[in-house]
Amino acid sequence: MDRLYTAEASAYGQRTGAVITSDDRLDLQLSRPKDMGGDDGPGTNPEQLFAAGYAACFHSAMRYAVRDVGLSSKELEGSHVTARVHFLKGAPAEFGLAVDLELTAPLIEPDKARELMARTHQICPYSKATAGNIDVRLTVAKHPHSAERA
């Protein structure tokens, strides 16, 4: 594959420091959530950053997957993907992640939406990077208050 783009970011001060990109477009303070023993300060955390990146990449990859499942990109109008990244802890110093990806797509029937999620999961770069490393669960929202397993 040809390299199209390279993102560069540096982290300082672990989970209570900062992350800054080489072009200064992203310059964020980090805070440790209370659930992880932190002070729940005003900053973001690595899991939120990963969730944002995964959701954006997955939703973008749908532009290519729609054709493979017999849909048009127009049917993606009004849709969004929500990523929930779970930080897991096992034995001392044993940590992991799990992700729930949920599609809300008001113009796509549930069966087609599940098919679209499965196909997108095959082509999304984040999904490929995490394959076999973390559990990723795909769901399709029925309405704002419930979800159906993909």
C-alpha cells in the first residue's frame, strides 16, 4: 500500500499531561477519570480520543461499504456512528480494551444496516488494526433508546 498521510502526536505527562499534534491543530489536556482513580479533571483521556478516531474512521469507511451491500451514499444522510471504548483490567498490570460500535441510520432498514456494519468492519482501517486484539461489538440502533445486535 502507498502511504497517503501520516499523523503525528506526542503525549506528555502520562494520563494527567497533554497530547499535541505536530501541526498544533490538536492540543489537549489529559485527565484521569474517577473510575480509574483520577480526579475527573477537565481534560480528555486516551479512551475518548480512541473512541472519536474509531467512530470517525468507521463512519467514513461506510462510504465505500454502501456499494458492496447494494445501498447508495445518499442513504447515509442523517446517520452517525457512536463508539464506546471500554478500558478493562484483569490481573495486576494486565489491561485491555473493548469497543461497542453503534450505527444510527434512519434511512436504512435494520437488516441492511447490520449488513453494512459487517462489511464496514471488514474494510475500516481501525477495525483491521484491532482485529484479533480487542473485542468489537457491532449494533444498529432501533431508536434513540435501544439497540439491536448486528
